[in-house]
Amino acid sequence: MLLKKQRTDFFVQESKLKNKATTKSVEDNNIEIGMLVTAKKMGLSFEELNLFSLDDYLTFVDKWTGNEEEGTREASQSDIERFMG
């Protein structure tokens, strides 16, 4: 009786089985998984995440991490004159 080698890549993409160098590029392209992980780290359930639009979710992440732009505006002539002295 001849034994066959059992396939181990049935549910795993072959690119993830090869080596760590290619894994980084695959992970960088997996935006959806990154969004789910970020939401879970922020304590959101999948039901709560489902209530957000993409724009709402990104705004929520900005506010939660403190990376939100607060009150930025275009400089006026008086601002430029005050800065230049």
C-alpha cells in the first residue's frame, strides 16, 4: 500500500505557508482583517461595527486614538503677518 502525502494547505493560502518574508506583504494587503482587529481592540462587538459606515468607522478610530485634526484651517493674511513679525 502506497501512502500519499497529506495536503496541509487545504484551508490556508499557499503564500502564507512559504516563509515570513512573503507573509508581511500578504498581511499589509488584508485591510478588512486589520479593520476587524482594530475594532475588537477598541472593544467594539461585531454587531456594533456593523452599525458603522466606513466613514463613521474611520472617524471613530481617529477620535479614539487621538489622531483627529482639531480646528485646522487655512492661514489668513493676518496669521501670516503675525507669524512673520
